Amino acid sequence: MESQDKVLVCRECNKEFLFSAGEQAFYAEKGFQNEPTRCRNCRAVRKGPGGGAGSGDSGASRQLFSAVCSECGKETQVPFKPTAGKPVYCRECFPTAGKPVYCRECFQKRGTRGGGGGGGGGRRSPAYLD
């Protein structure tokens, strides 16, 4: 059955807007159960500047907080407010932060080289020191 254009009333501005057959097909394809309740302009205002999630605004307006890296002591900026007593890591230290470091002998005793038996499902093996 082919859809026909529908005229709906916006719940924000009470103006009529068109819910086209193409839009209805898109909603059906995406599995949306409900018709839109706001017109295009009111939806845009509701989403705010940048058009909402996934708008490609690349975080330009994201608030950054100053912190000191718990690993190297370097001053850094993080996109969250640091909590007292919890470690914060700079961009360089974050990838390895909190991962165990073993001497070569202990690393070999553990038998974790090659990821065998850890059950980690893709976790990297711990680093070792020479």
C-alpha cells in the first residue's frame, strides 16, 4: 500500500506541517512507530545549535577541564570534571594506564604471551620491562 502525504499539527507552535509520503517511507524503513509531533523548524530549535547528536560539530564547543596526569604529572585538558581521588591521564599515558607491567621473567611465568588463556576476548597482553 502506497502512503499519501499527511497534514499534521505541530505540538510546539500549533502550525500545520506536511508529513510527506517519502518521509513516511523513511520512518517505516527505520522502524519508527510514531509520526513526528513537531514541524521541521521546531525540531531544529529543540535540537539546538549544531543539529543535535552526530551533527559533526567535532566537539568545538565541548568544555574542557584542567587536570594533572596521574601517571607522568603533566598538565592536561580533559572533557570531564575530574573527581578527587580518581586518576586522570593525559593523551599519551591513557592507552597504557592501569595495565600491569611485569619484568620479562614474571611475564614469561604468567604464560600470557600471545594472549593465550586469558579469556579476555581481544584484550592486549600486559607489557613487560627489560
